[in-house]
Amino acid sequence: MYPYRCDESLGKLENREVARMANAVRKVLRKALASLDLPSTSSDVPEAHQRRADEHVVTIVLDRGVKSIAAVHAVMLERCAYNAFDVGEPVEKLRSWVEVSRPPVMISSAAVLKRLGLTDTASSLGDFPRMVLDVDLALKKAEDKKGNMLTCTAKHDPEDLDRLAYLIFTSGSTGKPKAVMIRHKSALNVVRIWGKYVGLCSQDRFAQVASMSWDVHVIEVYGTMAARATSVTCPDMIKKSGPDMQLWLKNREITGMSVVPSHLRTMSGGGADVSRTSGLPHLRILDVGGEALGADVVSTWAPGRRLFNSYGPSEISVVCTGAYVNPGDVITIGAQLPTYKCYILDPETLDLKPDGERGVLFVGGIGLARGYLEEEEKTKAKFIELPDIGRVYNTGDLALRDEFGRIHYHGRVDWQVKVRGIRIELEALEQAIMELSTVKHCEDRAERVFKRFSTKS
């Protein structure tokens, strides 16, 4: 994410503690990469579903917080791409991710690995990763040798913005996850524009709530840093409870957060006072997305605040449209943000639809992902080249553009659903259920929920 050049705001690593920890991790990571004799340069121009020979993925398996953020800094400064795993997820998911990304190195800690039952990663995960680095040991070693710290000289070429920055995994219709490949230029682009549109300033304290395996963390952490604001990590146990979350927001004087509408409903349930005047007086910015926004959420949470309804799949780097919403407004996903182009096309002919007519939303621009790692057919199916338009991503979302340029969301053209902002392919659920020995048939088509399943007698 080449905000990581030394003259950029993120590259300066204003937080000295993060800088110190990142340098400590970099030192052991650099030695590990060198010992594996990996390609350090490449002149290849990869296909859309491939990575270059010198684009190495490092998997990060740590709790959210300063250590995981420092690990991400270290990985990028060593010319690698990162993929962060949520330690609250099943180990089986990590195993499926590793099979796709084939990381030579994983960064974790003995405590986390023990908690996940991964003390023997070779038997648990297979051939990858080839090495596991303990972040706590790296920090202790650096503490013992304070005078021998690595200088902040990045190994990457700051102009190589096409280089892979990170992988984000999304559900696949076959049950196999898809690894979305995001380049530095795409990540840096959204970091630069997001803060301006939500109205973030240097005095803000923005909550870091999303899992590091969900791309919203890019704006929560790095978008906040770019605005020179403070990113405050919310503990996992607190964010799962509406009352606890509300108390945490108030006590920590949080001024902004990115959140799905269902989470806001949880916090305001039971008549809880979440108003700006008394309940949550510091909270002034709400970046809402991941699900359709309802009028009930707007009427409860918008008064006295800047509520920005944003939209964007992982394949376009977090967010591509947005609009401020107030009580009584027509709720839309807003207009296209700068550097993005949104097109409403006929799903059969791919002709442009006139304003007011529904079609499928396609998105182009600098935020476009390279493609799905090692998924040639899926990449070709979703990322297409159109005459007079260029390369675009087929979101699979039904939408229309009104006379004011606002885009109205009207559901999906397939069987993908979202649960608290997480994409789920119902076909993948079918496959998972069919793997149960007691199930012989499963359908999940009617009304996009499980219609019926029968067990073996």
C-alpha cells in the first residue's frame, strides 16, 4: 500500500510504538525471506489471475491491535503482500486460505498458535507456510538489542504501484474461497479519498472494529492514519454486545466508526439512548455499509451526525460510491466517488441502461482488483473488458441511476447473501451441508434461505 514510502503520511509511521515494533518484525522477516532463497525480482507481467514471481504473501495470524498493525507495516516494507486471518474463525478456514495463497512465511505468536491448536503447523496446515515467525520473540529480541535496530529503509520500489498489497478472501460458489488481489495503487487510492468524504480530521478517534481479514480494516486503520487521526481497537468481546459496545464508545470518546446497519440496531435495541445529545455525545461520524441501510437506522442514528452510506465490494478496494443520509431522505448508495466509474448495464447485451432503468452495476477505475488468485475462469467471468468503457467488475448487484446521479440498490441477480456485511454464497452452504453424513439432499433456493433438507434414514 505505497502510502508506505518515506515521504507519505502513512510511511512516516507517526506512532513511534508501531514504528519500533514494525522494525523489530522486519528484521526477523528479512532474515526469514533471505533464508528461503525466494525470487527477489521479476520482469513478468502477470495475467489477471496470477501474481509475479517476486510477489510473496505473508499470512498474519494475530489478534487485532498494535501487533497485527505493526506486522502489516513490516510485511509491506519488505516488498511482500499480507493476508490477515481472523483468529476467531475456524482453523479449517485458515487451511483453505493457505492452500490458495501458499505463503512462504506466517507471522503469529506462541500464545495465538496454542489457542488455535496450531503448535505443529506442518501437520495442521501442510506444506505452507514454510516458516512461522513469533512476533513476541521478535519484539523481545529487539528490546534486548535497542542499539541495533533496523533503519526505516524500505526494500520496495515506491513507484511499483502495480505490486500486490494484500489478499482478501471472499466466499466462493463451490465452497472454495476466492482470493481477491489488491494492488498498492488501489489501496492507496481508497485511503486517500475515504477520509475526505466521511469528514475525518486529525482530532478524531476512529474505532477499529472490523476483522483484519475484512477489507474495511484498510480504511479503519490506514484511512485514519492518513488523516492523522487516532485508530482505537475495540476488543472482540465488547463489539459482540450492544450495551457493552455503547459503553465502550462513550468511555473512549470515540468520534467515528465504520459499521453495518444490523450492528447499529443491536446497540440501539431496547430503547437505549444512542443520541448525540446525551447517549453518545462524542460520536459524530458513522460510515455505514455492508448491508442495505434501513430508514429505522437513519432516524435513530443520523440526527446530529454525519451518516455516510457507502457501498463497495472487495473487488474494487473497499468503497466506490457513497452519500450522506438524513432522516426522511430517499436512501441510496450514493454517487460514484472520484477515481471510480459506475455503469448500469443490461445483463444480457451489456448495453448501457438509461437513467431510471434497472440493470446490473459494473464498476471500473483505479480501485479495481487485479483478479482472483489462481482462478482464471472466475476472473474472466467477473472482470471484463468492454468497448469504449475499459476493464470493469461485474458486481452482480441490481441497480438504477436516478436523474440526480444517485444509485439505487435493488438486490442481487444471483444467490449471494450478506450476513452482517459478510458475503455468503448459498451454493457453498449447500456443499458444506452435503458433507454431513446424515444429509442426502439440500436446497437453498427459495427466498434465499434454506428451503428444506432431508436426512438419510
